[in-house]
Amino acid sequence: MNEAVPALKGKRVLITGGFGFIGSNLAHECVRQGAQVTIYDCLDPRSGGNIQNIQEVRGEVAMVINDIRNLEAICANVLNQDVVFNCAAYTSHPNSMREPYIDIDVNCKGVINLLEAMRRFNPEGKLVHIGTSTQIGKMRVDPIDEDHPEFPFDIYSANKSASEKYVLVYGHAFKMHTTVVRLANNFGPRSNIRTPEFGFMNYFIGLALQGKEISVFGDGAQLRNISFVQDSVNAMIAAAVDPKSDNHVFFATADRQLSVAEVSKTITEVVGGSVRFVEWPPDRKAIEIGDAVIINKKIKSVLGWKPCVDLREGLLRTKEYFTPRQRLYLG
């Protein structure tokens, strides 16, 4: 992607879930590239949205406070958009097990609403949908690529798998421009660092910022791909502007895997706090998938994307962002 000529300059862009972690970082990059950005978000606290995330660009984006489950509102807002990024989701794995019907409403019915809205009122627009590595479930083939079978371990991951298939069905059946970009263990500025409900990585960073102890379940030997959010944003934009991405699924992940123990140790070295190893809680052990070794060969080959920010550099950037804003995110 040629940074000298911003890929989204002059484009009309809608970001559902734009107050959330991924969506807000995407909004900042779209504004930086000169896009006309509309953020669509219901600010459901159970999904991690935070209006503070877009304060720096608040005067440069349009904001619609509404729900992806509202078909009429979605239809009105997809009109004339060049690109729609679907970052809206009910994102908590544990909450999905406690409240499965809400998860279905948002992650399945909400995605159908968005697809129907685009089919009816913006069939030429581009839709980039966020998928998740956790929809794979336990690794059965090492390494994991886009063709790996999917047997998810929790309701959120199952519904994300289903919604991804809806996106691909609409792309093929109705000749729509749809792409899925699967992400894994993102961290960085504007994340929800207050609770473990939205992933271990950012919660660990929140604890470290406060000088607190990080509890690692078991021995922490399980492997994970850890990705800095700007790399993921760049992958989504690459998918949005390259026609070769149509009707494809891509893993946008780091080049190498790290153990949870190694990640935790690096967080304490860069940000603060300490590490303690504890027994697995039964509810978390029940949905633990073990190692996840994911390769990014396809997106590199088709779109020319590659990750650029390693763990330590990403942690430094994240610390720089949150240190003067701790009260806003942890208070």
C-alpha cells in the first residue's frame, strides 16, 4: 500500500463499532488518510465501546449512536458509503456463555442486518468484516491457516464463525464486495484495559500500568499470536482497497508466536507490575484452546501486507498512550 498516496483519501467510510478498540484506531487512521468517516456505535458497556477513544478526531468524524440490531438505522447509514468496516460485536467470551441470546442478536442477526442493508441499498460498496482466531477452537493442524477446520469452544467464537460465513455467502450469492480479516490477541492504545472480559493481553497491560500483579493461569506455556493494533488496522485497509480481497478470508497476525508467560514477562519489563502463576479457574479452563500457531502467508501473498510492530515496541507505544490517560480508562 503506497503511503505517499493515502489509500482512503476522499473515500466515504462507515465504521460500525467505531468507539471500540479496533474501530476507534481504524477511525483515526481513516481520518489521517483523508477519508470522510462516520462512526456507528451503540456504546453498549458490555462490548467495550468508549467515546474517549475518538476524542482526538471528534470534530473530524460524524457520529451515529445506534445499534447494529436496528435494521432501519443501518439501512440509512450504509447509503453512499464506499467502504463499510464492521467492527461491531458483542466481544466477551465469558459473557457469551452467560448471555448467549444477546451474543446471537449482535454477532449473527446484527451482521445479517448489515448485509441486507448493503444488498438492498449499497450493493457496490465494500464490506470488510472482522473475524477472530478463536473461531478455530483447538488447533488440529499445525500451523493454522484459513482452511483449518473450525470447532469453537465458546458461544462468541461460534457466532463469529457463523457471521463470517454469512458475509461470504452474501459475497458469492449476490456478487457483493465482501472480505473477512481475522484478528488475534490485539493490543495497543484505546483498548479496554479495565477488565479481562475483552481478552487477556490488554487487561494485563492495565494491571501493569497500575503496578499490580498479573495472574497467569497454569504455566503460561500456551502459544499465541500477539498483534499490535496498527498492524491490524493496516490489514483491514489493505483489504478494503484491493479488489483481489473480494470474497476471501485472511488471517492478519504476527509472524511468530509467543507463550503467555513470555508475553507477561515482557509486559512487566516494559510497563510495570509483576507476574504470579495460579491455578486455572474451572470456567476459563473449560474454554481454553491450548496452543494457537497461526500463519499469515495468504494475506502477505495476496495483499502484500505484513506486520511491522513487534511486542516490545508496541508495548512502549501503548504505555505512552495510556500513562497520561489512566484516569480516563481505569478511574
